Amino acid sequence: MPLGHDPLYDDMVLLTGQDFVATIRPAAGESIPTGTTVELVIRNTQDTTTVATWPAAVSTAEATWSVPSTITDAITAPSLIYRVYAHFTDGTDFVWVRGAVIRKH
């Protein structure tokens, strides 16, 4: 068994003219601690430049995003990655989900 945490992997699809709406939830029986913040960070594939950061609305049950297409349509770079970070009140940063950004027209 490896040491450390291997985040979930899933591609993120951005469709021109469509709002980005997403919800992620902790595993069954778990919850998000009160005071935790969650953000989705889009970066270039070299992981050197942040293209966008979208904070989530967070409850103990889920983290949700609703980003209008007027903002998501500006994400046009051809090779991007994303990470969803959970920032806990004790200072721990945790990558929950990661993947490629897929742009569709």
C-alpha cells in the first residue's frame, strides 16, 4: 500500500456557452468539517501558471460550483489541468480531485 494520498482523477469538461455546474461529496459516512474551504484551480500543464481559481460553496455535505459561461468561455488554452483543493482549518491542504480540462465547442 503506498504512503500518501492519491486524489481522485476525472476530466473536467467546459462547453462553450454552458455554465460550469458541479457538485462533489465526501465518501459515504464522512462529512466536510465546518470551516473548510474548497477551490477549483485551473493551471497550465507545466503547473507553472494559474489560469483561474473558482471557490466552491461548501457545506458539511458537499462542495458546489456554479460558474457562468461568461467566465468559463474565457478558459481557452489548449492544454490545461485542474485540481480541487480542500483547505482545512488546521492548515492542512488536500487535493481532493485532479484531472485534465477538456474544452468542447
